[in-house]
Amino acid sequence: MRIDCPYCGPRGNEEFSYYGDATRTRPAADADESAFVDYVYLRDNPAGSHRELWFHAAGCHRWLEVERDTRTHLITGVHEVGAKHDANRDGTTR
């Protein structure tokens, strides 16, 4: 699998560290304990398009949000976490 880093260009996934689901949000500080247990321990296993966090450990040391189909590993978008990004003509983000 190759990830097209917006700063370093296409690289093999061995240069990156996978962090997890980019759509998860931390519970509020006053949330009950069960909300934190769910946040820390429970994970979905989606089939299809999914946004993930990856760290470019052997490159630019930036956090990237990667949109990847978990069934085919097809990557349809990559951008730095927190960076503004626009939709491409095909509706994917970059």
C-alpha cells in the first residue's frame, strides 16, 4: 500500500505508523466513566470508505488523515490533520 504524502510524495506504508479512526471524538471532561471506557476500548470495524490517522514517522513527521477503503485498501484522499482541504472533482478530499 502506498500513501501519497502531501509533503514527501508517494511512499510505502512501512514509513507510516497507523493510529486509528480519524472520526472518533473524545468524551467531554464531565462525561461518565462508561463513555471513557467505550472511547478507549471499543472500536468499530468498518467495511468500506473510512478516515484514518497515520503518522509519517520516516518522513516529514506530520499527522495525516487518510481516506481508505478497508476492503480494497484503495486510498482516495490524504491531507495533513487540521489543514484546510477541498473536495476533488470526484468528491474525494486531498
